[in-house]
Amino acid sequence: MENNNKHSPHKSPNSKKSDQKAYYCPMYCEGDKTYPNEGRCPVCNMYLVSGENTKKVCCDTHESDTKHSAHQHPKQGGKSTNPILKGNYYCPMFCEGDKTYEKHGDCPVCGMDLVKNQASQKTPLTYTCPMHPEVKRDKPGDCPKCGMALVPEKGQDESDEMKAYKKTKKKFWIAVVLSIPVFIIAMSDMISFLNLENVAPKKIWGWIEFALATPVVFYCSWSFFKRGWNSVRRWSPNMWTLISIGVGAAYVFSVFALLIPSSFPDQFKDGAGNVHLYFEAAAMILTLVLLGQVMELRAHGKTSSAIKELLDLTPPTAHVIKDGQEKEIPLEEVMEGDILRVKPGENIPVDGSIHSGNAVIDESMISGESIPVDKAENDKVTGGTVNGNTSFEMKAEKVGSDTLLSQIVALVNKASRSRAPIQKLADTVAKYFVQTVIAIAFVTFVIWATWGPEPAYVYAFVNAVAVLIIACPCALGLATPISIMVGTGKAAQLGVLVKDARAIEEMNKVTTLIIDKTGTLTQGKPSLNGYKSMGERSDEEVLLLAASVDLNSEHPIAEAIVQGAKEKNIEPMQLDKFESITGKGVQALYKGQVIALGNHRLMEGLGASPDESKQKLVKEWQLKGQTVMYLIIDKKVEGIVSVADKIKDTSAAAVASLQKMGIKVHMLTGDNQYTAKTVADELGLDGYEADCLPEDKYNQVKTLQGKGQIVAMAGDGINDAPALEQANIGIAMGTGTDIAMQSAEITLVKGDLNGIVRARELSHKVMRNIKQNLFFAFVYNALGVPVAAGILFPFFGVLLSPIIAAAAMSFSSVSVITNALRIRRL
């Protein structure tokens, strides 16, 4: 019998915690290497980080050296105790690895706007009276002044991203209002009908440009220069280095030209002795950069919308029944064991089971399946799903951070903060990119100043600034993380939970899929099919003893036998010294005798064997796809019991779809050869192995990997956990055990193979999207830098204005963001 006992211990052999204080690179450039002293990483030059252990931290209270070390988060009054869900902020560029920040603001390394981890629960609402807004309560009720029902206060759930978006948008419009007049004044020489010099001298208009452009620089865009200074101070040049140098040079040049024009060479002066000013370039460039920031902040809000939509599935309140009275309470006050009433059309508040009544529940927002599911008493229900047109009572079993919805949010948060291996390409390029661009700008200035036409220094200055502006690597840095953020959120909506970005990339490379049988290909809910005495005991006594020894087992087959006995009015007995034998079966003491129930390996291990005629009956049952268990008492086979586990309706189509994608599908099962062959033939699998112990599955994964295969392993039980850890990608069924889900990198909420098809398709599309983004970023820079440097001027007389360069730079970022958001429509 395959053993899926939830409570069996599982420890990764590598999950040891180091107590040694050490420093390590947050980018893990040299893997797990540590350094004895603080300083910079010798590979990427990032500041080393100190910590109690030198591995990645999966959350603030648990550390792991393994790919996914299993752990449980403690419960505390129904509220989340996982600090990663407390609303910390992180940089979307992962400049300092997994480091988080307590307050919203800019990343101290790259200057990007920090992104907030979405909380696993919505912030508790504040209720107020529509007529008396000064009345505020933390729970629903009636206004003590007028008696009106209190309503949730508006605007309290506004996100930090939205606040930053509104603030930046305000500055952008101020910049637009100030920049347009500056641009018109600067271009007046080209617009003959304006005749501004007839109104006032050019010197006066220069001071007006200065007055209008200065607020754009020092109010609307001062944060850009702070980011640029931080990048230089920390010796981590980035997009803000280029912008601050380029725009700063244009602005400072113009100020000096306005104040002391006599200090400039004649090349920079017109016939009246005025030096050409570049206030319009500084103002317009910063305005365009602000436009890019506005669009980026808006896009970040959209990328987290999947999480927000999931959070919105839970109602703010629940109807609890206590002492026969129904009372509405805030969701965070619901405790395990509470009886809740769910009314027609309402969202189910927490995870639990139906206490009384029936329901038809729409689970599409959790599982991705559009067909409503019928539920009866004792059936499980999931928080966030939508009740149909009936009312029922449910028992709360998982609340707070323990609900499936909270775990989904936690996983999406973690995945959106992780780095795909392909991002190393962008990181490597960006590492040297800014220094290279600065060098190109310097060379551009020298070439134009030495060999350019008159006024040579003017051409040199303008083209050098254009190179700095157009080469901004923002799009390059956004290419991977923006797609990962959108992709993991979309996957969660489709019932595919991804733990980290590596899984998305690896899933696209998988060549072989290994799957378990019970609970993966089959429903995992086998039912009693037959029982037969092979000794002096009656058939009913064989079933009684089989159900009694299985009473304390949580294996699906054991549950089927116990439930089947009860349906035949046979009540199992409590036996002593119960023991589960992994991959073989169970045993206990009955009237001083050892009684065991299990597969042929257990029978052989106990030295028992039925005669040939009895074995013939066993084979007949197995050829029909039944799983046969032997009842053994004192090394003698007293009877057999069989169960049948129906193949899921979706398995055949899912296997066929995976094979069309070029993936070979193999089944490894602890069941017997005959049953395994029946299932494999029916589904058209590429191969199968029967009688597999946990170590057999683990070794088979290693064997295939040794042959160069990229292996994904899908399973739902403890006996699958070692293989899930070893596989390139571990896929757990959401209907299986907690340990399987902790060992896997992808969890399928619905627990059927169509989820693997979705995961593969989504992986392919996300990786294609990332490559498209990288192409956009590389093409813009590869084409833009030479044009900005003036390579077309000798042939076509074409130069790229710094203003046009700024527009192109912003457009490259917008292209990447827009392309990534297409994933939401998949």
C-alpha cells in the first residue's frame, strides 16, 4: 500500500541551519559562498549582507538551505504570523536580493519605486455613518446618533502604489504646464509669426525660461537627481546616473550661459553675443521621464491587480451563529470551529466544511474551472468562492493565514519577488552598460569637438547629452521582473500556484513528466470494490479486520476500506500498536496476534504466501484495475480486500495535450504491475513502473536526469516528496498532503493534470514575453545610441535631439510594460 500519511516526518537532508555570523552576496553570485568581513561582492560589486545563515530566507521566521525545505507557519489567533505578509516593500529590480524595506519610497540602489507585498488579508475596515462621518467603528452596526447602518469608510484601502501614482501624476502635469511655454520660447526662432524679440529682449526670455524650468528640475524631478547621486555614491550606476548627468549638464550649462555668457567661446554665441540655452531640453526631458514614471507606477498597480482581485474575494464580515443567534462580525474575528451562515450569492469567508444544508458553489476564481460544484454535508468549501442560490451553515476549519486564499497570495508574493535565471543575462549586460554609455558619450563629445562642423562644441555637447538620455537601461531592467509579476498573478487566477520565477523558466524546458497514480491520474478517492476470505474466517470478518487495522491510517485506500465497511454496517475496532510501513501497508495487534494489511511486498516481508488458486483470483481482480490488499494474521493470508480508484475524467485529454507539447509522460506507482498496466494502457502513457517505493521514485528521477532529461514530477503524497525535491520541477496536487506541496515548486489548486497543461502553456508564453521584452530593450539601445551619437549626420545630416532621445527612452519602457501586461489577457 502506498503511504501518504500526512503526519509522517519529512526532513530534507540539507536543511541545516548555520549559527555562524557571515557576510554573503544578496545576488548569490558565487552561490552559497560567505565572506568573513563586510565589503563588496568581488563579482557584482554589491554590498555584502550579514546574516545568521547564508542561505536564502523563505520568510523572516524560517530559513532554508534546500530548494524548498518543508515547514509550517504557526497559527496565532487566526491572524497571519508570516512577516513577509506584513506589507514590507521590495525593489522590483531586486538590487539587494530579497531585502525588504519598512516604508514606501525609492530603492536606495537603483532608485526604482518600491513595490508593496500584498497582505494575505485585507486591512480591517473602518465603519462610519453616512450622516455623521465623525462616528467611526471597527465593526459593522448602527450609528449611535441616528440609528443608520454603518458603512465601510471610502478611500481607506488606497494602495501605496496608487498614492505614489497620484503624487507623480500631479508633478507630471505641473511639469507639462511649465515645460510647454519653455519649449515655445526656445523654438520661437523657428516660428516666425511669434516675434518674441519684438516683445522683450532675448536675455529677458532667457530669464523667463529659467524661472519656468527651475521648478521642473527642483520640485517635479528632484527625486531623479537624488537617485542619480545615490547611484554614484554607492558606485552602482544605473538609469538615474545617465539622466541626472545628461539633464544636469544641460541645466547647469544654461544657468552659467545666462549668468556669465562672456566666459563661453564664440562658438556658443549668436550674433548678439547670447549663448544658446538648453532649459527647454532639461524641462522637456524631465517631463517625458515623469510621463514614463507615471505609466510605470500605473503598470505596477495593474501587475498586482491579480492579488488584489483575490483579496477582494473574501468578504469583510461573516455571519456567525452562537447560542442560536446569528451575528455579523469582522472576518478577522472568525475563529476555528465557529459555525457560519453563508447566504445566497455571498462569498464564502473562510475554509471549512458544510455543517448543514447543500450548495452549488462557483470555484472558478480559485481553481480556474468554470463549472459550479455541488456540495453536500461534510464537503469541503474554500474561502473566496461564491455560493449559489441556497443558504447553508459551515464550520470554520482554517482561518487567517491558513486559508487557501491566503496561501495563494503568499505564494504569488514570493514568486513575484523571485528572479528567473534568464534575468542573469539582463543583469550581466546592465552591470557594464552604464559605464559603457558614459564612455561612449565622452568619446562622442571628443569626436564632435575635434572633427565636427562649427559650432563644434555645441554639436559635441548636444550629442553627448542625447547619448546619455537615450541609453537609459530602465527597459532592460524591467524586461524580466515585470513579466514574472504579471505571469505569476495570472497563474494564480488559473489555479496554478508558482513558488518562484525559476519554476516558470524551467517548466518551459521540461522534456519528461513523471506522475504518481493515486490522486494524480486517478481521483485519489478509491472505493471498496470486493473482499474475500481465504481461510476459516467469513468474508464479513475479513472486511471487519481489514477496516480495523486501517482505522488509524490516513491513506486514501485505507479510508475507502473503512468507509466501505461502515456502509455495510460493519463498525471497525480499535487495535493496539498501530504502525504504518511506508510503501507496503499497515499492521497492529489483534488479540495478541500481529495483523497486517498491505501489498505483496508486505506479504513477502512477513513470509506469507497464498496458494496458486487463491493467487489466480488476485490476478483476475488486478487485471480489472483493482488494487488488492492482503490480510495477514500470524504470517498467514486470511483474505483479500480490493478497492478501485477511478481515473479522472480529465486525465486522458491532459496526457494527450502534454504529449503533443513534446513531453513524455511516465507513471511511477506503488501499486501492482497489473493495475499499473491497466491504467497506463487506458491513458496511452509513454511508460510506467509498478511496485515503486519512495526511494525508487527518487532514483528514477535521478536516472532520467543523468540521461540529460529535464524532469518534472507530479504527485500528492508523502511518498512522492523525495522525488518532488529531486526533480527539476516539483508539481504538487492541491488535493494532496501539505508535505508534497511544501516540497514542490508548483501547486495545482484543483489537483488535476489540466493544471500542468496550463502551467506549461503559461510558462511558454511568459518566457516568450520576457524574450520579447529583452529584444525591445536591446534594439532600442542598439539603434538609439549610435543615432544619438550622430552616426547618421555624415550621410543624411540627421541629428537626434535630446528631447527626442528622452521620448524614445520613455517609449522603450512603455513598450516593455505594455507587452508584459498582455499576459493578463491569456
